[in-house]
Amino acid sequence: MNSRSDLLTRITQIPGQCGGRPCIRGMRIRVTDILEMLAENVSVTEILEDFPDLELADVQACLLFAARRTDFPRLTA
């Protein structure tokens, strides 16, 4: 089992690669691509079959990355 901090190291942002968007382990597989496939009910098994360079931890890292990006406090009056 990977720790959360280990998972997040799998997400890279390299200027000039994929427009600087978050990718997986320096590959040209964007986090958004994986998240959109999951949202379209593509199974993790199918994603891993379609992208043989990916590992289960990469998909988990995408989910954790997205969760962290949406975890912000809401200010109320």
C-alpha cells in the first residue's frame, strides 16, 4: 500500500509537456485523461489494459490529486 505522499509523487508537471498540465510519472498521460475515463465508467482494469505503462497506484494518485485540488474551505457570512 502506498502512502498518500508517495502517491502524489507520481504526479508531475513539466513545463512544455502537455501544456504544463499534471501528468503521470513524466509520461504524456494527463491526470485529466484518467479522471475523465473514470467518470465515463471505464473500469480501472480497462484503463490499465489500454495504458500498459500505468500501474494501479497511478490511477489512485490521480484520484488523490483531484481530491486534494478540490479540498478548500468555503467561506460563509
